[in-house]
Amino acid sequence: MEKPKTITVVIPTKNNQDTISELLNSLMNQSVKPDEIIVVDSSTDRTPSIVLGFPVKLIRTPANGANSARNTGIKNSAGDIVAFIDGDCKADKDWIKYITQGFDNENIACAGGSVKTLNLDTFFGLYGKLSWIPLMPEYKNNYTINDTNFLKRKPVSANMAVAKKNL
């Protein structure tokens, strides 16, 4: 019998003191627990001190952008699957369960999902929800990305997971 895949969650953060607790609590309360959570932080606010109150790995880095932070998280991850979520997000209680199910097929290299706007009190929150050109995708069906359509649609990095063997 094949051993279960392990999963690392990588969170790039910069000045997310108002949202990081809600995200980390949502990850602590998953129906399927991640094996590892890594926060890669370049904040100048209280984000790092808040993160230290949770059983996660905190890596402090210079502010070189979210993609650089994700790469740092990948390099420091132990999981077979690396899942990404942003510091201003909140994970559905079954997020990890759905991610791991997505990798039941060995041919799957990447999985992603919708990012829904929760805070409609801000301009960007309202814009993301109401605009004709949405800021974040909401997928209604399974969508397979292949060599003929990969430029048209990609998972958004705020809700994406990758098989580490493909990185």
C-alpha cells in the first residue's frame, strides 16, 4: 500500500496583522490537518509576533515579493504537496481534504480553486465581487489545464497546490 502524501502549507505574508490570525485558525481547524505550515514573512507590523503564537514555522525574509516568499517556502518544505494560500485569506474547513483528493491521481501536477471575496467593506472587495472583470476566479466546474490551453487559465496562487516532485 502506498504511503499517504504529506502536505506543507506555505503562506507569504507582508503586514497581515489584521488577517493572519483568522487564516492560521482556519488552518488549525482543518478536517484533514496539514503536516507542516510555513509562514514566510517580510512584515514591518505585528504579523511575526502573532504568527509566533501558533505551531507553525516562521521564516523572516527581506521584502522581495510574494513569489520569492513562495520559493523560500518551497525550499524549506518537507511535504510531497506544497499548498499556497495568502496571508489575507481564510481556508474552508475542508481545503486540505480537497487538495489531497486532487492528488490521488499520480498524473496531477497542480490543483487550484476559487478565491471568494469575503470583505465587501473595501473598494477592492466590492470590485472583486461585482466587476465584469473579476480580480480572482470562481470555478464552477473541474477544469483541466493542458498544453493547448495553459495560457488561458491558471490557478491563482492564493489557492493553489503543487506536487513537490514537479518543482
